[in-house]
Amino acid sequence: MVRINDNYLRLPESYLFSEVARRVAEFQKAHPGKEIIRMGIGDVTRPLCKAAIDAMHSAVDDEASASAFHGYGPEQGYAFLREKIALHDYSGRGIDIDADEIFIGDGAKSDLGNFTDILATDMTVAVTDPVYPVYVDTNVMAGRGGERIGEHHEGIIYLPVNKQNGYVPPLPDRRPDVIYLCSPNNPTGTALTRQQLKEWVDYARREGCLILFDSAYEAYIHTADVPHSIYEIEGAKEVAVEFRSFSKTAGFTGVRCGYTVVPRCLKGRAADGEEVSLNRLWNRRQSTKFNGASYISQRGAEAIYTEEGQRQTKETVEYYMENARIMREALSAAGYETAGGVDSPYIWLKTPGRMSSWDFFDFLLSTHGIVGTPGSGFGAEGEGYLRLTAFNTREATLKAMSLLLP
Ligand SMILES: *Cc1c(COP(=O)(O)O)cnc(C)c1O
């Protein structure tokens, strides 16, 4: 028989969402008429904007004509999209990033998971706790997890983020090679300010670490002091890769398109001490293992950068953020403690008293028919929290909040 990658056996069973679904189904069966309000949704729900839809329709027509047909595209993505991104998301914000430092992909999750292909197998990574599970699981698959002790892998450095530290990951007490930062954060909904992010960039420069910066929720930022890109911080280009996605920005979760920025000045060290460009290695990796995001998705993404596309996507983001505002205000009026919901569509709700995440989940479900996501599912430090999202309709959001008010 074929030998398997044993590292996969070290992965914890990912039972969070299936357990949520199981408990909801059980409740529904016991209370057939009862309305269920899903506030655990981790996906956008509004349709794509017209500008993107029109552009994709027209791209489909291109594929139907011999003269406009597009087959394999550049593995790095089409210049028409890379140039729009460079102009709009970077130089327009005073950041100097060239189109050839931008790699278009089929979403941020794959790039986040694949990026460590070009890094040493025996390096150490640091993540926050709670965390977006992709960072941990992909490193465990690559053999960087070590033994699993309780909820942690001994090979991974966990940085607790909680109310006490204001959800700002503390600098580690031993040096990691790679640090994953997600701001605005999933699941806590909080975001790092310029000064807080600068401390991490300075640390990475001092210690020679690489930061993998996930800014999938960049479009939700409303606070002036929260950077949209890590490259707004001086010196970040030498230490950081940035992952962005059209999924939450423009509803592309089903269409699939995102991009990764690997600055040319970013270097890694080979075993013999030679300095090697990470842009060159990632380019090599992508041209070998990836054949480019679809032409149709890239035309759709390009349309987001038009004036109408900008206006329409902003409208949708504002719709979700109005839900978030309604939730924050109602929850605090009902006496709950919350974080997030200002620069992200996620609200991190403290369970009352010393209730566990799952007990509070059961309480909200059985009392009000409201479904959240237990914080403990995102890491040990998430125990005692529940994640609510602003991705439901206005009507359902208002209904859920009215149920919670005394
Ligand atoms: C949704 C999300 C992404 C984006 O994933 P895609 O693969 O681009 O759809 C990346 N990071 C986090 C933390 C997310 O929640």
C-alpha cells in the first residue's frame, strides 16, 4: 500500500461547523415551528455588484468568439488586473508596489496555505490564539506542528489575544521564523492600529522574521488609524507578504479571485547562506503548480476598480457594517461585552458569567433560536466567547437583536 503523509493524522478533527449544524438540526427537530436566525454565517450573502456581473458576462462572450477567446493566461494573472491593483490599492494610497510584485490567485486561502511551500520545512511559525485555522492546519500538514498537546501543537508558537491585551498579539518570547497576522481579524473582529502593526514590523526587521499578513477584510476598515495594507508601515516591504481577496470585499467567495503581494526586495536565506528573492521563488512555485485564476473571474475583479464597481461594492460593505453597528449597540444595551464590529463584519461576544462557549451557544439557540459560532472552536483562548457575524439580512439582524434586549 502507498505510504501517506502522516502529518495529516496530527490534525485535530475539524468538528466546529458540523457540530453547530448537528445541534441546530436537533433543535429544529424538537421545535418544528421555531424560527432560527443564523448569526454564525462565515460567508457573504448579498449578490455580486452589477459592474462585476456585467464584466463577467462580457468575458463569457469573449470565450465564445475565436477572436476574443482567452485560453491559458499568465500564471501570475493578467496585466490588466495586476496594474489596476497596483494603481488603486497601492500607489493610490501612496504605497510603492509594482504590478510584477502582485500575483493573482483563486483566493487568499490557497495562497496562504501554499506560501510556505517556498520556506524551510523546519522553520517555526507563530499564530494568534484564537486563529483562522488555515494558518495552523497547513503548517501541521507540512510537518511543522510537532506533537499535539491538548489544543496546541508543540511546534507552533501561540500568541494569546484576549480582552486583557486588547486583542493585540503580544511579541513572542522566542523567535519565530514566520508570523501570521490577520487584521481586521477573523474571528475577533478587531484590527491593529498603525502603531501596533509598526511594533510587529519593527520586531520582524530586528529578528529577521517574515510576516504573512492577511488583510482579507481590508474593505471593512472604518477607523482612520487602522492601516489597510501592511506596506503603509515603513520598512514592511522587506519583511512582509500581503494576502488580499475579492471574497469579502466584493462577494467573490463563489467566483474565486484574490491576490498576494511579494515585494521584490523581500529575501530569504538558502542553506548555503545565499540570499534569494522570495518573489522569484513564489513565481517559480506558481508557474509550476498553478495555471492562473480564470479569465472570467479576473475580468470580474477588474470591474471592481471602476467607479461604479467601487460605489456598488462599498454599498454592500456598508449594508453589512450597518448590521454590525445594530448588533454592537443592541448587545451592549443588553449588557453584553463585545469586541470588533467596527472595522470588520465580526463581533466577538463575551459569554455572560463564566459560561463556556458551547453552553452559551446552546442557551442562545434554545432561548432565542439564534445561532452563533463558539469561540472555543478557534482556539483555547476563544473559550468564553461566541462569534457573531453581520452577514445576515437587515431584517434577521434586527429580529435577533430585539430578542436579546430585555
Ligand atoms: C474569508 C477569509 C479569507 C479569504 O478566503 P478566500 O479563499 O479568498 O475566499 C482569508 N482569510 C480570512 C481570515 C478569511 O476569513
